Amino acid sequence: MGYEADLKLFIDGSWRAGEDRDHFTVVNPVTGSGIGELPLASEADLEEALAAAQRAYPEWRSTDVEKRGAILRKAAKLLRERAEDIGRLLTQEQGKPFAEAKGEVLGAAQLFDWYAEEARRDYGRVLVRPPGQLSRVMHEPVGPVATFTPWNFPIYLLAKKVAAALAAGCSVISKPPEETPGCTGALARALDDAGLPKGVFQLVHGVPDMVSGKLIGSPVIRKMSFTGSVPVGKHLMKLAADSLTRVTLELGGHAPVLIFDDCDLEKTLDMVVPQKFRNAGQVCVSPTRFYVQQGIYEAFIDGFARRTQKVKVGDGLAEDTKMGPLANKRRPEAVAAMIEDARAKGARVVAGGEPGDSGFFFQPTLLADVPLEADIMNNEPFGPVAVSRPFDTFDDAVEQANRLPYGLAAFAFTENGRRANLLGDAIEAGMVGINTFNISVADAPFGGVKDSGFGSEGGKEGLETYQVVKAIHQA
């Protein structure tokens, strides 16, 4: 089946085609060839979107929570019904295997369902006062919201922001990535078909700096939520400062994985290798820096290498593919440069290490004995590369885990319960997985510390980030 996306903007309840707008060529990363032309929003389009969001907000915030929830649940139902078709679009635009793409669509549906229910449990509180007096604390929507999301999980990350904001009663203007417009447009169509009122949700594509500057700089927008790189997050935060726009930032990570010698090594390897190469390593919480206790280090390297060499790389639409290409032409070059730097500084290339013959493919790669001064030990490769080095003691492992300015996710594998408790306390990260990678779920907060950003999405915290608190005192 070929690429059959209807690439349009969605503004004030209507779908906008090319007309005289500029275009962006959508590329299939398997071949590196163009597969579609995406219209880009003009400043006039953004002005219209802002006016619509401002107009629609009062009506949506006053809409009964049951009605809001019914629309979100209908959108979730439509996403599930359309998951195979949307998943194929996602795979052709981004490269990940179809099973992962379909799973992402179903995960997005789960977010809409969860927030449809959570909005009903958004309780305030009544304070203790003398008889005849009343003080209560209320949660109210922050107002119109702008969201910016990346291409690695284009529909899930969009849904994580939009579902919570809509449930809270906010209107939303979203700018998803230009690389993956078909699948994100399908989410907008599900919301439209579910009966969401005009102007409550809008989707625009465009030149990133122009769109972000226009939206964040507008007095209409009262909250901005961004997922992406640390430098871009800092830039957007500076833009938001001028208008005191609230921000949530989920930025980059460089997740450490601490492997202790009392773990079930074979079971651990069976978990970490597929997780490392999921979405070709293009995951903000991808396990990347493997610190392995000295006594099992060589056995770990050997087992990891054997499993890595068996990872089937290919077109994500092929049934036997376990890892697809990287998402754009910049990534293979960047990954290769980091590997070469590590090799020049003394690292061993144990598996992989080379780009593919066509498209944006890169071999699943394992580096051993990587020195701390190597670039790849200090900056996230965002690709299919695992780096490893040994450690001796618990304190050594924690020091390495906390060494960098990033603090999004961290993982550890141990069968010692006392050690697990200590690790949970000692590791500086917004999320810690001990003997598990299952840290991104609808009912739990997802966010980082230090340079990995602040604020959380998911869970009740995700709803609260789109709200303001009001205290009302009555005598």
C-alpha cells in the first residue's frame, strides 16, 4: 500500500490545502525520496488560528465535563478503529516498524480515554474556617495553549499534550513536526470527527522559528508545552519570558543503565537489547550509557553483542523488521561522527558501527570501554548506539549516573531489594526504572530534572500543568 496521506492544515474547524502557501517535502526514510507535499502556515494562518482559539476557549471551558469526556472518548475510539491505517502512515513518514507504529496509535487512544475520566476527578478543596465563612480552592484552565512536538513519537507525544489540555478545558494550537504530518493530521481528524467544536483544537505546520515566535509571542497564548532538544527548549523559554507565558519542557536525556552483578544477566540482556534499538534508539528515554559491574562486564558485552547482531534491520512495513531507518538524513551522519570520535579515543566497536547502503539506515551498534571524554559519553546520540564501561562499587555507579546535566530517565538492574531502594533515592532523574523500562504510562507523571526540563505530562500532574489555582474566600 502506498502513501495516502491527506496533508493539510486544520484551522478554525476547516482543512486548508496548498493554495499559495509554501510547501515542505515529506520524505520516506527507507528510500530518502519524497512522498508528499505539506502546506506550511503563513502568518495570516497563524493569526486566524489565534483568533479562533481565543473565541472558542470560553465556550469550551464552560462545557460540562461529561460532554468534554464523551468527545475525548469518541476520539479514542476512532483512533483505535483507524490504528492500522494511521500506523502505516507513521511508518512511512518516520521509519519505525509497523508494530511499534500501531502500538503508538493505541497508546495515544489510551491517553484520551484516561484524561476523559481524570477530568471528572479534578477536585478542589474546602478549607477549615469558622461557622458562616467559606474558603475553597478551585482548579481552572490556564487558557489557550500552544504545543510543540517532535518526530520520534509524533502521535503519542501530541496526544499526551492535547488530551490533557482539552480535558482541562483549554483550547489548543499544536505544531507537530513537518516530517510526520500524515499521522498527526489523522489525530486532528479523529478529534474533528468526534465532534470537537470549531477552534478548540487546531493543527499548523510551518517554519519552526516563525511559528513558535508568532504563537508564544501572542497574548492569546497562556501556556506553552514543548518536547524536544535542550537548546531549542531554552530558546522557547526565553521567548515565553517576554509574555510570562507558562511553560512545560520535556527535553533531552542520556539515560544511564546500571547493571549490577547480582542481576539475572540473561533476562536483563533480553530486556535491554530490544529496548535500546526500539525506534532505532530515537527515544528520549532510550537506555544508552551502560555501566556494568566489573565481575560481569565481559559476559554482558558478549551477550549484548550477540543479540545486537541478530537485530533485523529493514523497511518498517516488512513483517520481520525489528529496527527501521533513522528518521532523517542528518541522523546517520551525526551518529557516525560520534562513533568515530569514540573509536579515536580508545573505544572498542563490538557490533555494528556503520551506516546502511541506502536511505537513512544505520547498523545497531555496541561500543565497549568508552572513555568518559568521548563525545558520545556526554551528549545523547539519539540513534541505535549503546555505550558501555565497567564500574566497581555502588558509589561509582551512582556517580556516573548523575555525572551529566541531564536527568530525564535512568534504569538499574539488581535483585537486591535494599540496593533498589537506595538507587531510587540516589539517582537524579525525573523517572527511575528498576528492573523495568515501563515508565511511560498514562496514569504516571513523565518529566525530567536539571537540563532535561521541568513540569510533567501524564498522570494527574499532566492535567494540573494546564490549570491555574484560584482561592475563593467568602464571609
